[in-house]
Amino acid sequence: MNKIKQRTLQDGVHFRSVQDTKFKTFRISVNFLLPLKQETAAANALIPFLLSRCSSEYPDFTQMSRKMASLYGASLSSDVGKLGDMQVLTLTASAIADRYALHGEALTAQLTQVLCGAIFSPALEDGLFREDDFRQEQRQTLADYNDKRIYALLRCTQIMCAGESFGISRYGSREDVEKLTRRQVTAAWENMLRTARVEILVMGDVDPEPAAQVFSDAFHKIERCCQSRNEAHSFGRIGDIPRVTEHQDVTQGKMVLGLRTSASQFGETELVPATRLMSTIYGGTPNGKLFLNVREKLSLCYYCSSAYNSAAGLMFVQSGVQFQNMKKAEQAILEQLDSVKDGCFTDDDIAAAKLSMVNNYHTVGDSLPALDGWYLSQSLAKIIYTPEEYADMIGAVTREQIVKAAASVRLDAVYCLMGQKEGNAE
């Protein structure tokens, strides 16, 4: 894989490319990073989905689809995510490489123009996003709250990070989404173009120069003043750990344990690789302690796994549990954490976790979406590593570093989602 190349096109607009001819396609993603704030999160969240529907040049789904088909089945998609204390609004376009076009069409330049048209010149009505488009995307965003596993993780994050930017949902609150107006979302789009940090990633079998030129021209027409990041906070828990139980019409309980670590991608970075490896040993794979002991040996959970968010320096254990087993499962999960802190894992455990992680890093370069996600996740980091470089870092982690990383982990919140009160056992 070729090393990533990067440059700045304008104030706060960063362009990164990785050329690799083993692919037959290319992928362009434009990522707008804005500080996560409760008062703006909901309006921001609708923007990429509205922009990817159509544009002033291709003002309905049929015309946009016809244009994509003419570019050999190109695609245009959107997403909303979080990166530490930032909300990430993403539009992505992909198509076959220019050299496979039957008649020598410049697909990179054409698709970039379509993408820029969607971003900078959307389909508006009286200067606002159109009513039908707005209502459809509003309904779809509200529907995304219905997944109970996602909901439980969101609630634990909100409880654990109350007062912190990371505690805000990438979609904002349900109530804020319901109250949105077209004027609010249109104003948020205009603000995004002016103030967001922009990360443009061009990956695959592609000459990045045509895309760089199109984006450079487009952004130079905007008077920009890039916003700074939120001030990072990692609050220490003073007093009792919050334990929140909610009741809904569910047949399987969900329990999420929120834990804090001392290592984060944007703060103390030295122990980040060790913390990643520690989380994998603890509960990141079917060979992890949570799966083998809490799920298989004790049969306390339908699923049980840990995940480490290096951008926030947080770790979450998610589990599906029978209502009557909540307390037993929590105790067992924390006992397995204590065993990692005590160094109760074998060299084979370390080797298996390293092998799993290193294999994952080495396969990042086999997929353009994975490659795109890899570099986006590092866009705010002090040092940007290739997947191969990070695999080497994981391979060099020692037992002592794993134990040190585990020693800093502390429980910070417990959230349980249970069935209706009258049917629950204590």
C-alpha cells in the first residue's frame, strides 16, 4: 500500500489520498467535523442525508439515479458519526476506476462534480430544504432510535458522560429531532460549510488531482472560519457510581457497563495500543474472558463483549441478560476485569489476541470503506499511522503494559434495560 499523502486546500480543509492499483474502484468521502453540542446535534444530523438525496442539478431521486447509472453504477451515500468530542457528517461517492471506463470518461472528475453539487448546491425550495425531503429524513432519523441494543449503549453513554460532549448522541435527542424545522436545518447546513473542519479522503485506483482541484475551487468560494474542537474533559467519578434501570416492552434485558481508562487517542497516547489489546483479551473476541467465562461457562449472558473507544478513552461492556441475572452478570463481568488487572491471562491469550488484531489491521487495506474509516478515525490524532505500522505497535505490546493499562480501568456507570416492572425478578 502506498503511504497516505496529505495537504491543506484551504482553512480547515484537509485533503488526503491513498493510491492503490490493486483496487478496480475508487472512493471519495467528504467528512465535516463539528463540535458536538446538544443545541446543534439534531439539526446537523439531518444534513448529510438531505444532501445525498439529490441536488439542484439532479433535483429528484430518478434524475440522480440516472446520473449515477451513467457513471457505470456509481453510488452516493451519507452517514453521521462521532469522533471523540466531534460530530462527523459524511457524504461518500464511489465508482469504477477511470481506466475501466469504456469510452475514456473522466469518472473521477465527473463524480466529484456530482458530489460537490450535492454538498454546495442542494435542492432547495424558497431557500430552504424541501418539505417532503425534510419530513422523510426526519422520520428515518427517529426510526433509528428503535434498536434496543443501540439504545442501551446510548443511554449508558449519556449517563456516564453527562456534562461532556461525548455524552451527546450523534443524532441529538429524540425530542430535538421531533422539534426541528426546515429553517433550522438549512441554517445548520450553511454553518457547516463555513465553520466545519473538513476531511476529504480519496482512496483506491485513482489519480487524486482532479478531485483535489474540484474541491479546492468549491471551498475557495466559501468564506470560512473553522471552529475549534470542544475542550476535552474526562471527569472523575465523585461519590456513588450511577446505576440506572429503565423498563420497556422487551423480552431480553440489556446491560451496559461504562468504564473509563487513562489512555485516549487525543490525550495520553502511550498506552493506547496496550489498552486496545487489553480490551481484546478481556472481551473483544470469542477467545476473550467475557465470552468464555460469563457467557459460556456461567451461562449468564446471551452475548457479552467489550469495546474500547480510543478517541474518548472509554470502554463499554455490552451484554444481553435475563432480567433475574442482571446482578450476577455484573459481578461476573467485573470479576473478569479484576483477573486481567491481576495478570491472570496466559502467553497464549496474548498471542491469540495479538494475532486477531494484527490480522484485522492487515486486512484494512483490502477494503476501501475500511481504509477510509481507518484514516478518518485518526484525522484528529497527533500522529497518523498506517494499519501496518499499528499492527507492529500491537505486536510490540508487553504483558506489563497490558496489566498497566488494565489497572487504570474503573467502572463509571451501569445501565440496565428490563421488561415491564411487574414481570421482573429481583
